[in-house]
Amino acid sequence: MIRQFLPIILLTISNIFMTFAWYGHLRFKSAALWIVVLASWGIALFEYCFQVPANRIGSEYFTTAQLKTIQEVITLVVFSVFSVLYLKEEFKWNYLVGFIFIIFAVFFIFKKW
């Protein structure tokens, strides 16, 4: 039973790394582009160390469409927290509305028809 949640935990960890790889450098806009690219690649390596096992283990319990949906929801949650806490950006009402529509998508992906 706990093994079913392992992909979600691993996907969350991988998304934290990937969010920093893709967006963390935005706080260091004066750094040379080649430096932030190399730093991002280094961070992304850790993302793959969690992403690949998450998908391998997750494929035992979920379809690939379900895995991708889980990953996207986690990405949005991680990014929302990241943008507010790390980048100091405002979370706007229309973002919430968009996320609600994504929740509807999750319902349709996971619903047994």
C-alpha cells in the first residue's frame, strides 16, 4: 500500500529540484547565462534521479496518462509555493481558477468509466 505513494513522493522531490533548475536562477539575473545553464543542468541531474524511479515504480499502479497528470498537479503545487516563497510573486485569483479546471481534468483522467 505504501509503495503506491512512493511515486508521488518521488515526483514531488523531483519537481522541487526541477523548479529550482528552471526558475531558481531568476533571482540571479546578473549571473552569466552560461553559469546558470550549467548550474541548472547540475540541479536537473538530481531531478532525473527521482523522476525516473517515480515513473518506473508508478507504472505498476498507474497508467502513463495518470502518472503525467499526477506529475503536472505536483508541478503546479510546487511551482505555486516556489513562486510565492522564493520569487516573492503574488498568487492571483485567476491562477486558482485555472487550477480548479485542472482538478476537473484530474477527475476525468482518474474516473473509472
